[in-house]
Amino acid sequence: MSIFDNLCIVDDDEVQNFIKQVSANIKKERQLKGVTQLELALMIGQKSSAFYANAENSAKNRRFNLEHIYKISKALNVDVEKFFASS
């Protein structure tokens, strides 16, 4: 048995669940602050809410990247760690 036999330590479902949890946490914080998707999209440099809405809802294979998450935390004045908390 080689050390390379088990390189993938996380399955795809676990990754997808993690992404959905981060997106749900971002949505929760946005709603708590009373900010619309369009407002937050513009705050982080998006031209419209389409990408933002899809990323927040994990639709059409859209995802927030680290830059987005950092900008969202600054725009909402929330510690970035909150987005990674499990429920």
C-alpha cells in the first residue's frame, strides 16, 4: 500500500455541504444587517446582483471566493470567522 492511495481526504458531498454552510452564514449575516443582495453585490464590486444571488444560494455552480468573502466581511462589519462557523 502506498501513501498515495488515499490522497483525497474529503469527499465531494462534504465539500458541497461546507460551501452551502458558508453561503448560508453569509446570507444570515446580510439579512441581520438589513442589506439587500444588490446592495451587498455593489459593495463588493459586482456590477449586478446576479452572480451574488447565485453564489449566496449555491446556484448555477457559482461560489464565493476568498476575495468575495473578505470584502463581504468588511462590508457587513462582521468577523470573517463567522462565515465559517458550523450551525
